[in-house]
Amino acid sequence: MMATMVVDLDHLLAVPIYDPNRCSIGFHPLHSYYAIGVYVILLFFPKTRLVGIGLVIHMILDYIDCFM
């Protein structure tokens, strides 16, 4: 599940790479709403369930970070 942190590599495409006031949900390609939909679909297949859980938890934590 820690390997799901690789989705944060899309932060390297942003200029500036780090902006403390930017919400990553909806901004970065792997944090888009379409990508999140794919991550939720991964939950329904036994072979991809752990990866899906890790990615959905990652997106939930990034979403919470948008409010802090």
C-alpha cells in the first residue's frame, strides 16, 4: 500500500512543484476526479483491491489537506 504514494510523482509536473495553498485534488493529473473514479473501480476486483484501498485513502487524505 505504500507503493500507492507513487501517484504523488505528478506533483513534479506542476509549476511551482510545491505550493502550500494549492489543493492537489482536481489539479494534478493523477489526482483528477476521473482518476479517483478509476481508483474506486479498483476496489471491486480482488487482485487490485489493496492498491485501490491505498489510492482511495491517499485521495481522502489529500482532500482533507485541502481544508487545513
